[in-house]
Amino acid sequence: MAKETKFCPNCGAEIDKNAEICPKCGVRVMVPTYVEKKSTGIAAVLSFVFVGLGQIYNGQIGKGILFVIIVSF
């Protein structure tokens, strides 16, 4: 089975496909991805204070605005 590789964009060295830092030049070649974890407790409290705010907090902007509009009428 062949080892999967890629090339360092800084020095051009052939490196492992999953390498985060080039062993030859030391430059970071893969930026780690972070996922922001939203608090379900905060979302619940916001929804209790005003319907739709919890959805907006969770990034569901359209759904939150729709809830605000529906509850307002």
C-alpha cells in the first residue's frame, strides 16, 4: 500500500498527507479546525426570555427570526 503524500507549500518537500507541520522547514501546512460548541443551557434561557433568541444564538438565524415574527402576532 502506497503512502499518501503532499508537498509543503513553503519548501516543496514531500511530506505525509496528514502532517500538520513540515518536518523539513517547520512551517504549519494544515491549520487545525475548531468547532465552537454552543451551550444548550444558554440557548434554553434565551428562548425562555424571548422566543427565537435561542435559535439565533445557535446560528439558526432565519428560524429564530421566524419564531420572533410568529410570536409577535
